[in-house]
Amino acid sequence: MHSYFVSYEGDAAGLAAFRDYYRREHAAILLRLPGLRSLVLHEAAHVTDPFPTQLTRVVWMAQMIFDNADALSSALASSERELARIDFGRFPPFAAVVSHGSFNSELISE
């Protein structure tokens, strides 16, 4: 399995409108990517950890899961991906650094 992550690191100002748009509009486009097995949206949650940790500044992350890297590469070159890139310009105002990453994934337990 192969995962493609798009993470949004930034200030929480504007996050609610961004999150709502992403769920309602952008996710619908991502779901049309050829070869996509699943889409998982992650929103930062605050918990108490008794051990010192360096907290992430990522407030939102999309995980797209494909069978393999070739399937992901095909999806990234698709017209559906182009639609997603166009839609990126329609996002509500939200100050964020956007990062993309491709990872081989190994499910240890479910």
C-alpha cells in the first residue's frame, strides 16, 4: 500500500471555513482520483501527554491511499489531479505551509 499525504501547517485562524470547504468540495474531487483506495482526513486534536514532546504545527492533513507507487503516479498525472490543483485556488483564506509527501505504508494492526 502507498500513501500520499498533504499536510497544512499553520495558524488556526480561518481553519473552520477551510475545513468545511475541504470536506464539502475538495474531498469530492480527490475521491475521483483514479486508483484511489481511500481518503482519510486528519484534524489536529489536543491531548495531554505526560511526557515532553515536540508538538506538530500541522492542523490538517489528507491521506490518500493507493495500491502502489505506480497507481499514485498515474493519479498525480491525471486530469482529476489538475482539477484538484485548480480547486486549491478556491480554498477559503487560511495561512498555511502546504507539504506533499509519498510514503510506502505498512499496516501492522487494525
